[in-house]
Amino acid sequence: MESTLTKIADAEKVYQKIKRIAFEIAEDNYDETEIVLAGICKATEGYVFAELLYKELSKISKAHILLTHIELDKNDPGNSVVELNLTEEEIDNKIIIVVDDVANTGRTILYAIKPLLSYSPKKIRNAVLVERKHKLFPVSPDYVGLSLSTTIHEHIKVILSEPGNEGIYLM
């Protein structure tokens, strides 16, 4: 673990936030029969967050929860191909919640949502574990675990896939 990391939230606090977000989603969609959680980039902490959210939401919601992912280049989403791992039937008239670990400028979430607009979802929302206040794009997360005001030079690192090191860190 890098010594320049400052822990903002430990594993217990992170999992508490994930449970709270799951309850918010369940309450906002109590009358729905299906909810689609679409984690951004399967090989990232954002997708691990989506998996943990899926696990908690499945425990408390009467809706069928579908977990999937959206693939794009998080470093350059505007110039990357966005791959939806959903069929038109899985999108149309469904509640789609785009899930990522950190919302910084809003760019990644915006480009992940863009191809969904080619279909007819009932509602699109987004959930993030950490929201930073450096928006360059008009994206405001609907479900937020922790909202942080940081300098533009500071970075947030979420670790969910390393047992014993789980947490939210300031770099």
C-alpha cells in the first residue's frame, strides 16, 4: 500500500454507505419489477461497487435485479467505443442505474449513458460511491455514498477488491 494514501473511510464505513445506497434505490423504485445495475468497466473498482450494490439490493428489493457492465476507456471516454452488454429488451422500459466508484468531472458517466439514449429506458439514474465537486459536465449523481470537496490536484482511490485494504483514500 502506498504511504501517500490517507484513509478517508474504512471498510465498515464503505459497506454501510453501500447498504444505504441500496435502500435508497429500493425505496425510489419500490413498485418496479426489474432494475438494471450497469457497472462501468468490469475490471475496475466501479464494477466491484456494482457487484456489492447488487448483493445488497437483491436482499431488500422485490424487483428482479440484473447486473451488467458498460465498457469504455475511462481515460478517454469521448474517443472510445462504448460497449453495452445489454439487449434492447433489457433496456427498453427498464430502470437503468449506471454505477461507478468515483464521479469526478462527470465525463465517464456521461459517455456511459449516451448509448442508452438510443433505446427507450423508463428511467436512467446513476450511483457513485464518491462524488467529487469538479464537474465539467452536467452530471449529478442520484445516489451518492460520500461527497467530497477536494483540490483539483488531489485524487480519490477506492479499494474494494483487496481484502484488508478496503476503503476510500485521498492521494
